[in-house]
Amino acid sequence: MMNRVEILKKSAINAVIGILLTFPITVIKVNTIDQEITWRWYMMGLVGAVVLIISFFWIRQQERQNSGSTFKFNESKLGLKYHSIMSKPGVTKSVLGSAVLLIVLIPFITTPYTTSIITSALIYIILGLGLNIVVGLGGLLNLGYAAFFGVGAYTYAILNMNFGVGFWLALPLGGIASALFGAIVGLPVLRLKGDYLAIVTLGFGEMTRIFTENSDKLTRGASGIANIPKPTFFGHAFGYFGSTRYIYLIAVALVIIIIFIVWRMENSRVGRSWVAMREDDIACESMGIDLTQSKMTLFIISSAIAGVAGVLFAAKNTFINPQSFTVWESIMILCIVVLGGKGSVRGVILGALILILLPEYLRAFQQYRMLIFGFLLIVMMVFRPGGIIQNVRKIYKIEGEPTNE
Amino acid sequence: MDVGYFLKLLLSGLTRGSIYALIALGYTMVYGIIKLINFAHGELYMLGAFTGLIVASLMSYSGINPVLSLIVATIIAIIYSSAYGVAIEKIAYKPLRKSQRLSALISAIGVSMFLQNFVLLFQTSDFLSFPNLIPTFKFLKPVENYLSSAQVLIYICTALFLIGFTILVKFTKTGKAMRATSQDSKMAQLLGISINKVISFTFLIGSAAAAIGGVLISSQVGQINFYIGFIVGIKAFVAAVLGGIGSLAGAVLGSFVLGLVESFGTGYISSNYEDLFAFVVLIVILTFKPAGLLGKSEKQKV
Amino acid sequence: MSNKVLEINNLLMQFGGLKAVNDVSLDVHKSEITALIGPNGAGKTTFFNCLTGVYTPTSGDINIIPPGKKPIRANGKKPNKVTELGLARTFQNIRLFQEMTVLENVMIGRHAVTKANIFNAIINGKSTREEEQKIIHDSYEILKKLDLHTFSNEFASNLPYGAQRLLEIARALATEPFLLLLDEPAAGMNPQETISLIGTIEKLKAEHDLSILLIEHDMHLVMNLSDRCYVMDYGKLIAKGTPNAIANNPVVIKAYLGEDF
């Protein structure tokens, strides 16, 4: 293992490389209109310092991981204490209960701005849960998920604009429309494997967006659809504060329902067969599982969930346009799933909260936030490629047998 | 039918195809060797274009000969893009070689975001105009309505690069090592091939090609911004998949098919759907040939 | 009526110009262990893949005859359909669900003989819960038979090699087959493990009234277990008979056993 001085030496070399590598972009600034050049020599010092610091911690962390002396939560004092508290009877329930209570109270104790941001995060939790079914459980990489989200949003917007359909009717309709769309896309797509599947779903996503941008009559094209009504409560409409809270509560309810559904599916005969498909499709098929049917089911359910999220999104923002459903949106949702930990509901929730709230609260760093964000993604993957919450399988208790856990 | 219009579209399709080919090669090489969709590859093209623009502006503002400026700008762009490519691999992909491929993909997405915003922050979000450095070829005078000097330059450079590249891959020791690694990296390692060197070299060549594409197309189009790499990168990736990902000849073929389809599609159907044609072709071809035009369907060993 | 459970006539599997399986006919009789041997690359695994629907054979007939039922032609049926008919297999290159627990691996095997669909799962009514409990219970019983139950909650990837091979068998058994296809079950096992495997296979065969077709390299295993023996070389069948007859067959000795015997 390297000592600090060695790491520092190596970092210093990296800093010099960093300065050289970023020289043209950071130091020279070209004004092509006035044909002027600005030399920003101080950038060299800045870049050098930043690279030196990052490199130092980077290498140190790598050394630690290589020698296996990393922090493991479950084995740490805090982790053991956590588990011993959580394993007491009733504790899980009361913790869960107070968490739900706190979540319900949030809009009444914070500003509408905060409530609105957290509602966004909740919508992304729903999206993350939906995509997680396909990517995390089924192992099928879908890079066009935002399109299904968009289909849901546009279903509500268009039905409302033309027929005055309200939120509560649109909610299931958006899910159904998106599920149908999923089935149509699924037919040609699902016999492809791995990366071919990824790029074709990306293609379908983009095609959907481009069509939306260009069908002026149906979707009002790039300008989008405005004045989408917020949900009503048995015909009663709320004011600004009220509706922000109301949508928040609807989002919480939907998240809970979807978590419940996903949880039930995960721990069922069908859910297990999805995971088996992810692990080894050939062995899975030879266990009597119909892969085509499994893939189709996965795709349709996950699309339906995106559709529901879409309706909620349209109702929250009251305005939608195709720019909300680009490839970057799909990528963002994928990041939520992978960052949190594929296949884990808790992971998805954590991933969504981090990815949506972090950039929001990184506003202090203003323009640096997307740069930092990209960098954090790399750091996360390099040092914890399995996501924050690693794959855990359910432990089954067998009646009359001693458990070895 | 207007023959002139057709010809114009054909030639502009070949131009697009050339640029896609230069980028798609990098995608397909990296995929062949480490089975990673290098999402950030388009950004190397963008960095190449920016470095080229900065150097070219620097030189042309001080009155240096445009052709010399263009050559120097291209060379420096190649050097920088290659260096970025190798550095990215070392930082963001190498630690992930043994992890699941999805993790490496997310890391690549992170790199892409980082580089876009890096250029956005330290340069600008506006479009910058690329100095006009391409000489006017006199012999093109009779056909100037169909074919510009820039296009000819793009054809020539792409052709030269492809020839050089073919020689490199087919006949040199490094090329053989690359091919061996892409077929069976474990076996290659046992035979004493240094995987790290091969991978670094792959990123180097791929990034160099992207940089050439970046400088050439920006000097033709005349303006660039930080976002140009992303969409072109995706298109080039589509081209690589179209041809059968991992296959070098496939990447070139796929690029030209894509370039021509886009050119004729925008010319005869509608330019609103410019970005749509790529995906339509992709889906049609993969429906009939699930492994792409020249790709071998991978027989899994059961 | 004959007591065959599998009847294969003139099976041909061609990849381009290569005849990987060339005109092979083979029968498996009820409650017998039939062995298919041959040097590496003789086409044994390809033959298995044709049987189980991974490949669709170029020509020939595969007839599966479930005990007491009419023969069913299985050419080109999908792998999951073949499994539903009562054939189950293991894989030469272990193909377990690595990041699932040992118990879950076997539970997947119960898929073919259980019913709950996605709506049942969400509603989770009484019959679904009972079925789920039964899946867990039955799977655990199967693990017990193979002495793997102490590993129930381990990831499959954490098992020692020999135990992974056994888990493959356990998983196949869970689909309730009448014919079990074992692709080199003893590959990579040490002599003691192989001896214990022989005992296990015989026990399972008796308890589940199984017929078995196995591909094997380990002569010790073949001689001890099999009732009938087929030998393949270069895609063709070159001999068949009792293990003893095969061991003394000059053609076989020349083609394959040469140095070992």
C-alpha cells in the first residue's frame, strides 16, 4: 500500500497532466465575433489544485478498496447498532409509521417550493420503480423510457384539450395508453438482445419525440400544450397552495401503491422468473419459463407505470412539451435505477431523491452543478459499481427448520 | 426527376457518411475490445472540434496561412482528443472492467455530461464560428453547385484515414494484437499481449478519428457548440449497430447507408424529420438482420 | 407397448456445411440410465440442445413419450415447452442463477408446475399464498435430498464447484421430469465427489422413477451407472450396447478410449 507521500507525488504528476490536458479549453478563450483571444493563465493554477486534491482522495480510496479496508456499514458499530434496534419487535413498523406521517406532513410544514420539488422527486421515484422492473429485475436495457412517460403525459393533455377529460379518468387511461404503446414497441424490439435492445429502445424514444414535435394538430408540436388542469377533489378545485399540497399527497399515495405492487410482484412466482431471466436466459427458458411472454409482461407493466407518472407530471406542471421527454430524460431515469442499486426498491427511492434533489440544492454552485453531477456519476460507478444499495435476496424461513441466519 | 438535385443529395449523403464513419469506427473498436457502449465518444469529436477551433482562430487571427493553420489545428486536435480518450479510459472505464456492463455505461454517461458541461463552463454555450480555412479548389469550378471544396477535403481525408487504418489493423503487430483481443481477450492475455496497451491504443486511434471528423465538419458547417457531440455520437452509434457492432467494415458501411438515407430523406421527404430517418432504418434493418448488416450473430455456448 | 420414453430417429443438425449431429438414432427406455459418450467436439452437447429445443434440428424425428401417454413429436418446440412435456436438463458449463439464493434457484424450477400469474401476485389471495408456501416447502425438500439445504440462503455463486453441479440437478428435478438429461454431471469433480454423485443419481432415479440420459467423460461413472451406452464421434453414432460391450468394442477403443483402456 502506498503511503501519503507517494500518493501525493502521484497526484502532483496527475495535476501536471491535468493542466496540460485542459490547457486549450480552460486557458484560451476565443471571442469569434470580435476576433479576440483572452488568456486566462490563472486557470492553470486552479485546475492543478483541483486535480491534485481529487487525485489524492481518488488514489487513497482506490488503495483502501484494493486492500479491502473499506467501510462496510453492516459490519460497522453504527450498522450493528442499527440492525439490533431494527430487529426488535415492532420497531420496523413504528419507524415506517412515523416516516409515513412525516412524509404526509411535509407540505404543511415547508414552503410550496420545497413541496413542489419533492413532488418532482416522487414522480421520478415512480419512474425509477417502473424502469427498475425492466432493467433491474428483467435485465433488459431500455434507453427510451421517457417516451412512455411522454405518452402518459400527452394522453392526459390531449384528452383534456379535446374532450375535457379530467385528471382522475386520465390517470388510468394514461397508464393504459402507455401500456398499449409498450406492447406495440415491444413486438419488434424484444427479440433483440443486450446492446441492440438498448439502441433500438433509444431509437423508439427519439422517434416518438420527433413525431410529437412535428404533429402540430394532435400535440401542438414543439410549442407544447399549456393550461392542463390540476386534479380536483370530487369536483372541488384548489388554489395555488392547496393544489401543490394536493398533488404532493396524490404523488405520495401513488408511490406507496406502486411500491406495494412492485413488492408483491417481486416476491412472487412471476417476479422470480424475471430475475432468473436476467441471470441466465437460456437456463431460465429450460426451466419452463416462456421468455417472450415474460419480456412482454415486463415491458407492458413498466410502460403502464411510466404512463401513470406522465399523467401526474402533466397535472403538476400544467404545461408539457416534447423537451421534457428526450433521451437525457431516459438516461436520467436509468441513472436513478443504477445509482440506487438495480433491483432494489429502497435503492430506487434513494437514487431518485439524490438525483433530483442534489442538482436542485447544488444551485449554490450554480453552473457547476451539472459538471459536478457528471463527475459524481463516475465516482459512484468507479467506487461502488453495484449502486448504493447492493443486491439482497429475500431470506425464506422454512417451517420447522432452524434458520442459519 | 431533377438529376442535379439527386446528385447534390448523393454527394452530401457521402459527406455525412464520411463523418459518421470516422466516429463510428471509434465506437465499434471500443465495443469490440471491451464491450462497452462508449457514450462519451461523441464528446471526443466535440472536444476535437473545439480544440481545432481554438488553435485555428489563434493562428488565423495572427495572420498565418489558412492551410497551414488548418493542418496545425487538426494535428493538435488529434493529439488532444487522443489524450482525452486515453485519460477517460484510465479514469472512468478501467476500474470497471470487471463490473457489470451497465455500470460502465453509466460511467460513460457521466463522462459525457462532464465533458459537455466542462466545455460549456470554460468556453461558452453560444455557437462559435469556425474560421474559414478551407482553400477553394479551382478545378471544382464547373461543379461548384453540387460539390464544395470542403466536401472533397472530407472525402479525401476519410479515404486516407480508412486506408491507413486498414493497413494498421490488417498488417501491423499492434493491429493483430487488437484483433486478437477483440476475439478473445483472455486468450490474448495468455499469449503475452498487454491488454492495457491494446485498450489504450484503441481509445487513442478512435479518438483521433473522431477529432479529424470534428475539425473537418466544423470547418465545413462553420459553427460549433458544446452539444454537437451528443447527437452525432448517437447517430454514429446507430451506424455502428446498423453495420453490426464490433465489425469495422460494418461500421463504415453502416455510416454510409445512414448518411445517404438521411440525405435523401431530408431532401425528398422533410427536413423536420432529419433525426428520425436514422432510427427508422435502424429498426427496419435490425428486424430483418438482428445482428446488423455485417455482424455475426453471437452463438452463445450452451 | 414399448417402454421407451424417448425415441430419436435419424437426427441431423447442420450448421452451414458442418454436420454437428449426423444421422443419430437413439432410444431411452423407462427407468434406465442411458449414457452418451464420445470425445470432445463429437456433437454430444449439440445433440442435447436439439432435444431440449435450444436448436431446431435440420431433419429427423424427436419423439417424447410421457409414461402412459401418446408420443409427442418435439422437433422445434421451444425449450420451455419441452420442459413442460417432462424433460429437464442440466448444463455442462454451469448455468445457475448466480445472484439468486440456492433455494430460489430450485424455486424457479417449480415454475413449470405452478400457476400463479401477475394478478394473483398483486392480490396475493389465499390460494396464491398457499401455492407460494408449497413452492418453498417442496424446493426445500428437494435441496434436502441432495444435501444442499444448509446452503439455502447462500447465493448460488458462493457454492463450491461440486455443490453447484448438484444444484443444477436439484433445479432440474424441481420441474418434475420423467426424463432427466445430465450434461457431464461429474465434470470437474474429484474422485470422492464422483463416487458420491453416483450414489445420489441412483437414489434420485429410484425415488422419482426417473429415466436418465447422460453425457459423460468420466468412464468410471458411465461403467457404474449406465444400462445402455451410445458412442458418438464426429457427429455420428459409431457404436451402441451395454457398457461392457462398449468398453471392449475395437471401433470405440480406436476412436476414443484408446489410451485410457
